[in-house]
Amino acid sequence: MSKGRGSGSYRSAISGRYVTAKHGKASPHTTVRESAGPSGSSGPHYRSAISGRYVTTAHGKASPHTTIKES
């Protein structure tokens, strides 16, 4: 698997590192599937590894093992 934001990359909510697709599918509560998209958002956002939805900054900071910070 290539590194970076390729189509269908998985990232660990705990370490923030990219993981294999096999690990991502086996650990859906602690990994987030990222799809390729345009960059240039308006600052960092947090996304839940469990639901895949964006969450508030307060929730993201309070739950570092189950959220991903997207810059």
C-alpha cells in the first residue's frame, strides 16, 4: 500500500499513522478510512473513528484514541 492520501487509505486514531487496509478493516473503532480530496480546508477538524462523522474540537481533544485530527 502506498503512503499518503491515496484512495482508500486507513489511519489509526491512536497513533495517527497510516495502517494497512487489513488492519483498518479489522479495527473499525480505532481507524478511519480516508478518501482523496482537495486540500485547503479552514483549519483542523476532528473526525470520529467510530462513526466517521466530524465532531467538535472539544470532543476531539477529549477523545484522542477514537478521533482523528485532520489538518
